Amino acid sequence: MAKELQIFLLWSKARKEEKRILDDIKKKYEILRIFEICWPKKSFPDNFTRFYNKNMHGGYHKAHDCGREKFLLIAAWDPAPVYTFNPRLGYETNDNAIRNKNLYRQWTGGRFLVHGSDNLAEVDENLLLTLGINRKEFEEKYTSPWDGKVIEIEKPMPGYKSWKHTEELFNFAHKIKEITKLRLKDNTLELCCSDPCKARRFLNLRKPLFCFCKKRYYTRVNGQKIKVLLEN
């Protein structure tokens, strides 16, 4: 197979083994870029909830286990990806990603302090929720070999608490291929998505209090609530 992009995340409590892990990645992969990302500390439980698609209680546990300090995102080319069907997950995963992710977790104490993208769909998701761009945009932007410098980024996860403006929300939503319709009409965002769970998670949609309609949600734009009608 042709080489393809692989993402590793070293959450802050894994960085004690940063040099060892990076040295190993350099041997096995072609590093494209490394980012040091700083999220607001209070945002980590919410961010972990969105990143891993877990409930909020799990987000607090994850923040406690993995830390709330600066973390590393390593984007590298896997020169020879090997895919096999994973019966537990129900789809194919990259054996190299699984093997190395588990190795780095062992080096950092056997816990889940290191994240690795199992396939290209997860690469897309990881880049969107950390850098705000998808894989295609990333590969078009970063074409030169890694120069050895770490790019520092200090900003919250896209859409955390509120989108800055509707343009930011729309630009982000258009990067999600499952979304087939998106329009703002009479202060209501009409949204069609083949994967409603993904739309809720990526656009940070919330359920109104005491609302039992499965289609009705809200999000915030410039601090103001915007009604959302979600259909598939």
C-alpha cells in the first residue's frame, strides 16, 4: 500500500517518555510535523468527551488520568500500512498503529496516556478536533519534510463553549463529509447528517432542558444560543 498519514498524541502525563517515543517514531515513520498544543485547563473534560466520544463523567476521569497540560501531536507518514479486520470494532485497522500505540502505552505505565489513530477516518477526526482542519487540508498545507521544529498552538478545541461566528461554524461543518444539508433560517440551524451522533459531537450540540424531541438541539454562536434541527 502507498504511505499514509498517522497521528499520535502524547497527553501531558505521557511526556515523561517523550524522547524515547519520538526516537522510536523516527525509526519507523517519516515525521511530517509535530505540534505542541495548549488547551485551557478547564476545557479538558469537555474536550476529552468530544475527542473520545465518551460521557462527561468519563471526560473528567480522562483529564485526571492524562493531565491538563500541553500535549504533543505527531503527524507522520506510515511508509507501509498493514490493514486487518478488527472483529471487536467491526472495521479494518492499521496493525502498525495498533502495535506502536500499545507499545508507547506500556512505556508510559500501561495506561491510556498515548493516543494513536487506527485508520484514515480517525486521522480525519483527530485533526479536525485538534487543529480544525481535515486530512486533505493538512496534507495540502504541510508538504515539506519536518524541519525539526515543534509548532506551538494555544487555542481551545473548535467550538468549545461557543463558535466565534456563523462563518466559523459553517466552515467547520463543511469539513464533515456526513453532513448533507446545512442552512440557517429564522435563527434555527437546519442540519441533515447521515451520522447524527457525529454531528452532535463535532458541532458541540447540546440538548435543551426538558426537551424530549430527538431532533431538537442547540449550539452557541458568539455566546448566543442557536436552535438546531437535526435530521438524518
